[in-house]
Amino acid sequence: MDQEGVNAATGESAASGGHTFGEQASNGSAAQEMGLLQDLELEATMQFGSRELPLRDVLQLGPNDLVELNRHVSEPVDLVVGNRIVARGEVVVIGGNFALRITEVAAPQLRLESVRCLS
């Protein structure tokens, strides 16, 4: 096998200096990489609730129609990043824009999982 290959017995890449994918290098490069990731811009959305609708109802939607969601107005709203709930809170208005006053925050590990590229 060439020098660029992967050792099937150990899963180590010859090009990676013997480190397997996801393994922390001893020189602290993982900490440096984490520092770089902290400036990464992520899409965050507030999820007020949901509802399943039959296709016929979606096709018939028009102005002034109402779609009732599965969440009461007194319940917290989810802050979602990368398809994961990272926090919850209450909706407020700041300068004419919606905002979220955080009342609950997910554990740091769960928040970090929201930015994983591979599951």
C-alpha cells in the first residue's frame, strides 16, 4: 500500500502522522482548531411550534388563513441551531424586531453537537 493509504488494522492514515480521525493531537492543535471554529457563523432559528398538514390543506392556503400550532403561547420557544435545540426562552420585541430572552440552555456538549459536520 502507498504512503497515503489507511492502515486497515488500526484505522490510522499514513498522511495524518498516525492520528485517527477525531483523535486529539498531542501538540494542542485540537484546541487551536476549536478556537478557530468559535468565529464560525451559524444559522439560528426560533421554533414556535409545528403542525402536520395534509398536502390538500397546504395547496388551499391563502391570505388571512390561520394555521394553529401545537404549542401554547405561554410555553417557551426553542432556539434551534443545526437541527438541535440549544436553548429555550420567551419571545420579546427589541426595536421592532423579535428577540429571544433565554431561560434555559442545553448542556455544552449538546450545543457543540449542533455544529458537527458529520453525524
